[in-house]
Amino acid sequence: MRPTRPDGPKPFLVPVRDVYEEARFVVGRALELRDEGVPLNRIGVLYRAHSHSMVLQGELARRGIPYEVRSGLRFFEQAHVKDVLAYLRVVHNPYDEVAWRRVLLMIPGIGNMRAARIWERIRGSSDPLDELEEAGDFLPSYVLPSWRRFVEDVKALREAQSPGESVEIVLSSDYRDYLRTTYDDPESRLEDLYQLAVLAGQYGSVEEFLTQLVLLGELYGGDLRPDLRDPERLVLSSVHQAKGLEWWAVFVLRVVEGAFPSPMSLREDEGEEEERRAFYVATTRAQQELYLLYPITDYTPSGSAVLMGPSRFIRELDEDLYQVVRSEEMTG
Amino acid sequence: MSLRRIHIDRLRRELNPQQWAAVSAGPGPKLVIAGAGSGKTRVVTYRVAYLIAQGVDPSNILMVTFTNKAAREMLSRVEALVGPEARRVWGGTFHAVGNRLLRGYAHLLGYRPNYTILDEEDQRDFIRLCITDEGIPLKEVRFPSPALVRDVLSFSRNTGIPVPEVLERYHPYFLEWAEVLERVEGRYRDRKLSANAMDYDDLLLNWLRLLREFPEVSELYGRKFEHILVDEYQDTNLLQAEIVELLASKNGRNIMVVATTPRAYTPSGGRATRTSSASPSATLGPRSSSSR
């Protein structure tokens, strides 16, 4: 079989400063394309792992651009994300009953009865967070150590200076163990949550972060008005779920070592070949324009920058096969 | 020639005569009815630009749209027309504007300013607790699911139709639970208040309460928003329309609402007819020379 479509431009390799610029580039270029007459639903964004879409989802939400996710639940609706947000919520608004229930039930040894009792003890207080330590004094001794650690975590959260730091505190708490013992595929969920910390780093305060996630995440009021759901939505998909689909323009995120090929599958026999096939899928979904994004730095949850190298799948390509563009050349 | 003059001349050049008439209309209520594709968004955008070019302080303009995306797109177009001060316009959805106001006045309504906004899952969780408090064994009896209860309560609050009537009309097979649901409604309200939490509907209802129950607040904001513009007015529900009416009653009715086609009361979407004192002063024909 041969391709039947006339040649479009050569694929673009786009080195960007970091994952934020990656997201801004995709959004900026997608909006330009839309302006040129390509509707958003004919533009696809592909990535190797769901967590790679997180910062982009944050940027789309912030700018109110409708999108749909084909690689699972929308990020902010996933249980582990809501878990972490519940910690931020109880500290931001210590009367948030539903968030308290969620948080308390994650502590080992605390079930519905004990959670209800703790809530009863703190709810009437002028500052529930101050009452926390005493509120747990009825707990049996085998529960007390984890209770005390929880109280310490809450103390640390109260002193956190930024939403990014808050997420990081939750991630280094006992919540890690809860996540590992409760959910399937905990490592990729943990990866999601590191990305949540990166995303949170963009917001000035916990209140702003929480408000934006719930108000701007969707056309809100969209629940009241399903007819308003915009059919023109940018498509976000994992590479694997994109098999057999095509878009006018395709962006592939994180074409860097450590992300694509996936380090996990490299550990398996034939893993690299499997990944190379996935790369082939990713690069053959575009009808006209293909953008391979290559962020030069990534951030750890604590905010330090890590240098990244381009994917081996790019390095093994003949340089005549693509053109390198700087992101500022395309979007101002 | 002054910069303002230049801006205004440019606006006039880029519009057809009908559009220009709407954009440059004097004070008072205006209803712009336009067919799809006739450039009504353009009218709102240019109207905002025109007002700023006329010297109206951008922060005294309230522009309500149906999606955040629409607000952002429109404001960036205004910015392209008259410059960066356009960013100071109060623009956004009803919920976003409501939230912005309520953060400052939550204490008047018994809330703290750091209230939580509940998403749909949170709302269902709260409602499940309220149902349990009513002593309903959810697994044993055929009781409406928390998700359905949420929808019924929300519909009732947005339309002003009491819960039993909503059940009778749309879910008659659950009518036997009408009394329980009314109690659940009360519990849900109390529970949210003591949790310092608002759902989406509260962002509208509490905004309306703020304007109704605190005349000094409605005076303040009625006067602040010298000009109010509402896009997609045909889709506003009763609550939203009342908010707009209240604000407009305090600013000398400087309000422009733009609607696609007048639509009658449709019960399915939580909308209701409303009375509007805005009178038609400009009508755009379908597919005029504007570009989309």
C-alpha cells in the first residue's frame, strides 16, 4: 500500500523550553489553525502516557478551550486526583464536610463511625484544624501513630506557601501508601499526581487553584445545559487509543527520553520494538501537519528542573525527514 | 484627531449600518435579535469597544456570556480593537462573575470567603448523606439516586418550580417521595451552609440574595456596572434574568441583551420565560455582511 495523499509540509520538530511552553505552543498553534479554518475536533494531541496530558489540560481549562480526553477520565475527575484535592480543601475550608470524610477515611484504622465521630468533634469549633489533635484522642492506640502523622501533615499543609508545595506535601505523606494499597496501577497514578504538582505550580494560591479546577474545568453550568456542550473540541488521546484515527493536524507531546519510549516498557523484552511501533502509530495519524514536541526541561514535584534529551526515535531519524522550528517562530 | 475618534471611526468602518446602529445606540435598554451567523457576537464585542472608546471605564462594564471561552474570545477581540485596558472589563459566565462577587460578600450570607465550590460528585456525596440522615435505606427501597435528586433539586431552584411539582411533571413514579425530598432539600441547604460550601446553583442564588437582601450592595454594583451586556440572552434562566434585571434597575437600564431568536419556555433545560423591560431597538437580518 502507498499513501494517496499529496505531500503536506515535512513534520515539525519543536524544541520547547519546558512542559508549560509545550502546552502553550499546542494551544497557540491549535487556535491559529482554527483561525485558518481547521476546526478543533480535527486537531489531535497524542501522548505516550495519560499523565503527559495534565499540564496541557490545565492550560486548556485556564483558557476555556473545550477538549475531550480519549485516554481515560478527564484528569480532574479521577479518584486519586480528588483524594489529593480533598487534603487541600480541608485546609483551605476546614468546614468542608465531604472533603473531611474523604480525607479521614483514607487514614488506616478509621472507618465511617470514627470519621463521623471526629467530624462531630471538630465541626463546631471556631477553627477545626486547631482541634484536630484532641479530636482523635479516643482512637485506639494502634491507630494513634497514623493519626498523629496525619495531624502533622495538616500542620505542614497550613504552612505551605503555594499550591504546588501543598500537593507535594500530600505526596510525601502516608497518602502514598494509601494509593499503593488501594488502586490498581499505582505508579502511573503517582505519575499523574506529580504532574498535578507541576500544574498547581502555575497558580498563586490554593483558593485560585481549587476554584479554577471546578469552575473552569468545564463549561460550567454545562451540566444544566447539555445542549451547550460544544461539539468542536480538541481531542486528547493516548497514542494507543489513536490507532486507526486521523486528524488534520497532530501534536505529539513529550517526545523525549524518559517519556517516549516509556521507561516501564523498556524493561521488558521486545519493549523497545513495541515502543517504536507506538511511535510509528503516533507519527502516521496526521493528514497535513505533524508536530513532535520536545521539552528541553522537566520539573520534579519540588520544582527543580531536569534536563531531558530528545527521544531515541528522533535521534535515529534521518535529519532530512523533519524540520526544526523554534516555538516563537510559530506563535508569538 | 484623538485616539478615541480614530477608534470610533474604525469601529464604524468595520460594521454594516445595522450593526453600527446597534453598537452606537444611546443609553437605555436594548434588545438585539439576530439570526444565526448575522454577527451578534460582533455587536456585543464592538459595543464594548465603542463604550471604552467613548470614555467609559472598562471596569464599569459587565459582559456576561454563556461560556468562559466566549468571554475570553470576545474580550481578546475588544482588546485588539481598543487596547489592553479592555482586560479590566468584568467578563465571564454568570457563575464566574457570581463567584467573584460572592468572595467579597460571603459573610453577609453566613458564609466565609474561603467557601468551597462543589462539583457534581461532591453534590451527590452531600445529598447521599442527607438521604441517609432521613433514614432511607438506599439499598433496600426504590428511592431516586443521589444523582437524580441532585438534578431535581437543581431544576427546582433554577426554575422556581417546587420539588413536588417537578416530580409530578417529570418523575411521577417517584411522587411518593415528594415529602422526603423536600426535607432532603432542606438538609442539603443546611449542610452546605455549615460546610461553608456552595454548589453551582448557589453561585447564582446567593448572588441574587445578595442583591435582594442588601440594598447597599445592589446600589453599589448597580451603579458600578454602568453598562451591562448579556450574550445569548435567550438561554438565560429565571435566576440569571432576575439578576440582570435587578442590576439594570439600578443603572438607569443601560443594558443590551443579544438573543438569537426568542424562544418559548422549554422545561427540559432548566430555563424559563422571563419578563424583560428591554425593548427592541435594533434588529439584524440573517446573514448580513459580517464575517464569522
